[in-house]
Amino acid sequence: MGEQEARDKGYQVKIAKLAAGAIPKAQVLEQTSGLLKAVIDQETGLILGAHLFCEESQR
């Protein structure tokens, strides 16, 4: 679920972002550009959705 969709459904969201360079596999592959973003329900801590913008994120 994306951030706007979560808000539209009434969730209070918080966003967590992590640079792809912080991921060990990205470091090993020397492909550290990118970003990981998680949409989290602020009340429960449940991850509602995530977006991966980095190499090999579709595998």
C-alpha cells in the first residue's frame, strides 16, 4: 500500500527510509544507489507497504 492510499484508508502513517547503500548485498554487488521506503501504521507498527528503488529489487 502506498503512502497516500494508507492515508485515504484512515491510517496515521510514518515513513521509514533506508539508503540502498546500507544493505550488505548492495555493497557486495557495488550497486549502492537507491532507496527503500516503508509505509508504517504509526499506531500498531504494522508495515502497510514498501517501495524498493534499487538494483535487483524485483528478484
